[in-house]
Amino acid sequence: MAKTTASESDETRLKKKVAEKLAGHKDPKVDDALRSLKKRLRRTQRKRRTVVLRKKNSASKKTAAKK
């Protein structure tokens, strides 16, 4: 994936795009571009959650091993 600027994460950019697309729609269920944007947003959210969980689990194991 391409490098992104530090000022705005992928997730926030995608949230803005989805909100923008939803604003001007009468039937959002039909729009394929909106559907793919939502899928990308969900994918990035899932990635972020897994990274957080992985860090949390590894941190607890490290602290338990030190004692």
C-alpha cells in the first residue's frame, strides 16, 4: 500500500468519503462504489482492532514473564 500522511489515517479518510457519498444519495444500497468504500473501511477498522489486541496480549505476557 502507498504511504499516507501522518495528519490523517486511512480510517478517518474512508469515514469522510463514506459520509460524503451517503449525504447525496436517495438509495445508497444500489451504489457499488459506496459499497466498496464501506468494505475498505471495515477492513481497516478490523486491522486496527487486531493490532491493538495483539499488542495488548503481548504486553500482558511480557509483564507476566518479568515477575
